[in-house]
Amino acid sequence: MNLDTSIYRMAFREADTLGVAQVLVAKKRADLEHQMLLKQINEGSASTGADLERALTDMEERSDAFVGRIIDRTA
């Protein structure tokens, strides 16, 4: 995926070590996933506030778990 490649390039330019670069990549990926999910939610059919809140909570939990896995692999 070209987006992944550009994220890695950005991270290596801004970071001195591989571990820091991987954390930057994980954060950027989580931010992009968050933006994509918000866009999907906003473009979807009319939903109740509870549905949107549940979708956002699920997305944040998945993102936190993904970032945790990346950091655990580098430790």
C-alpha cells in the first residue's frame, strides 16, 4: 500500500531509532483509521447517537489494541 510506504518514510525522517519510527507509524495509522471510520459513519444512513457512540468506542478500542501490539513487538 502506498500510504504505508509514505508513513514509513515520514517516520524514518523524523526519528533517530527504529523503535521511535515504529511508534510514529502506529500512531499515524491509528489516526488515519479513525478518520476513515468517522467518514464511513458520517456517510452512512441516519443512525442514533447510541449507534455512533458504540461505533466510535469500538474503533478506539481496536486502535489502542493495534498500537499496543506494535509497541510490544518492538520491546
